[in-house]
Amino acid sequence: MAGSMGQRLAELIEKYEVPGAALAYLHNGELHEFAAGVLNVDTGVEATPDSLFQIGSVSKVWTATLLMQQVERGRLTLDTPVADLLPGFRVADAEVTKTVTVRHLLSHTSGIDGDLFLDTGRGDDCIQKYVEACADLAQNHPLGATQSYCNSGFVIAGRILEVLEGKTWDEVLRENICEPLGLTHTWTLPEDVLRFRAAHGHVEDGKAAPVWGLMRSCGPAGLICARPRDVVAFGRAHLEGGLLDDPRAMWEPQVDIPNPHTLGRQWGIGWILDEWSGHRVISHGGNTIGQHAMLWVVPDTGTVVCVTTNGGHSGALTHAVATELFAELDGLAVPPVLGPPETPVQVDVERYAGVYERVGARMTASVHDGALRLRVEATGALAALQEPFDLDLVAVDDVTFVGRREGDPDWVSGVFYQLDDGSPYFHLGVRATPKIA
């Protein structure tokens, strides 16, 4: 595949209805770059290896790296309470306000409502204003009790960097990662991205998204735009040095992911941790408005891969690229997407029926002809952005179920489980949702 990657990438974007994609990978010390398709279906501008795509939540590993630099400089520890670093910091739970630590933020274990997407303007104080607005954020789960994806936690982490450095998160990023690594095609603000070929996201029916990017306040959680080779250079620095004295400290497991079938088995500091064919893999993915990116790093082999896309069945595309590429480069078997078992599994599903709700999302599990059906609804500020949809769930084992939206090539998986105190939860999309009724 490696030799004909340009042609293969073109075939895969057509198969998965992705307008455009770019790929870079490092193998045996050599960098390879490819691109296919277009950056915007309305303009027809060709995607090139130098095109900037939004890498979304891959940005979280960059923010975590910046905080680990501060740890190595002795300015804090992972177990320093956030309140010690941000005077006046508050969330709705008074005890969490006092005790939540940097480690909780960077491992998605704080339990703070994670999906606050709040536009606080374009000013340099936008992250400060966002963190002030976190005073009303409720707990999704008790502090440290489980893992649930938390965008707001990473914006709070970005604010810690601003206070420590006396600069904006964007400036801290440039001075401590982009410039030391010579990343010329990595930017955060649209006026900088516009100087390059920039991808535009595509949403339902393959149409260009009505909005180009996220609000600036979400920067530390997901605002980096980059060409794939710059992202590969960042991954390489986590293997060979250049950013941290001990990057391996970020690979230490912090929490098991209750649903290990989506992104990986555990979360480290920033990184998602998994194992393929007996080899450790560290990775992260990102999604913005119609754009998607993946970064994988295999420490044993030194292989680093980044794929960026701008719409369509992008998750299926990046998984297909990884499956073919890692098999050829390193002989690694990427775990297949979990689907229904060959032999149907009989499960008592009545116990899972009920309403599961967190801020921004309500899921209702009901029983139809002995099987579970899940109704998923966005609530609050996100309600206008996502239509409700239903998933007919198929049991894989006693607690694990898969479902597939009409027209999607891939199944999604969810796991029913309990916290140590017996509280019932459902883990879907790397988020934990409590049963409320």
C-alpha cells in the first residue's frame, strides 16, 4: 500500500464519500506524504499534502504536553489542585472545586460536565471568560469515579497555562511546541490559517458546513489546524525528544475506559492507550465541524501516522487507512470495529431500560420485541445542531451492545456498567451517562 498510497487514498475517499484527505507517516525514519480529493466541494480546490486541516481534539495532547513541560519545570505537579493554580476557579460542586486536580483534567476523570461549547468572543480573554462560566457546570459523575470525555476540562487546563505564562494559550503553544519543532504549517486562528490552503468541513449530504470552525474559547480542547507532516513531527517528538525530558510519563495508564471498543483501552495523560499485536499504541482523534483527524504513534517501531479528512464517513476512512497501512509497515493488526456477534447473544435487556441523561444529551433505552432501542437526543445549546436519532442495539455480551445509524458503514458500541457505589451508567462515545429514571 505504501508505494501506491496516493492512488489508494483516492480510492478510499471515494468509497467512504470523503471530499478530501491528507496523510503523512514516518516509517524507518523516512517521511511520506499524500493527499487526495478537494478541500471544499463548492470551490473544487485540490487537497495537497501542505493543506491545513482542523485536527480537533488531537489538540488536547498538545495542551497536555504543554502542562507536562510545566511539571518538568517544577511549577506544578499532576496532583496540584486546580484551585491552587487558578484563584477564583469554581464549578457547581463545592468539594470538586477544592479537590479537582490537573491529573483529573488531563485524564478525563473530573466528572465535570464536558460539553460546554460557549462563544466568549475573539478577544485574548476568551478562555478566561470561558473558565469563569464553568462556575455553573454540574457533575456528570463523582470526581475520579470513572472516565468521561471532558472538553471543558481541557479549556480549564489551557487557562492554567495562560496564568502560569502570562500569555494566551495560542502564544504558549507557538513558543513551546511549534517554534522548537519548526512547525511552519500549524496555526490556531483563522486569519493565520487563511494564509495557506485550508480545508473546509462537510456535513449532512456532503454539503459544505455553514460554519468554518469552532469558537476561539475552545482552543486548548480542539482548535489547532495543521498539515499532517507537522502533526507527525509532534508525534515523533514524543518518541525521540525535543519537547519533554520524559514523554513516557504521559503514556502511564490513568484510568480504564469503560467501553474499550471505541478508541482504546485506557487513558494516559492526554494520550489514549491501546495495544495492537502486542505493541503499545498511543493515539488521539479529533472531530470539529465536518472535519476529522487521527494520530497514531507506535513506540516500539517508531512509526507515526496522521490522517486528516473533511467530511463523509471519515471515521471509517481513517480506520481503513490505519488497518492497511500498519499491516504493511509494521505487521500490526488494527482491531476491527466491533460489530454484532456471529451467533446471537441472549441478554436480559429489561434491566437496562430507562432514561440516561447528562448535560447536553438524553438517551432513552426501551425494549421492543425483546431487544433494546436507544433514542439519542441532544439537549440545551446543542439541540439545534443535531436531530434526534434511534439505534437498534444488538447484544455482543451481557453488557456490550452495538448499533448502526442508517447509511453508516460502521457500528458504534456502548457498555452498560456500574460505578463502585452501584450507580448505573451507560458509556457511549467515550462519555459516561448516568441512569436517572
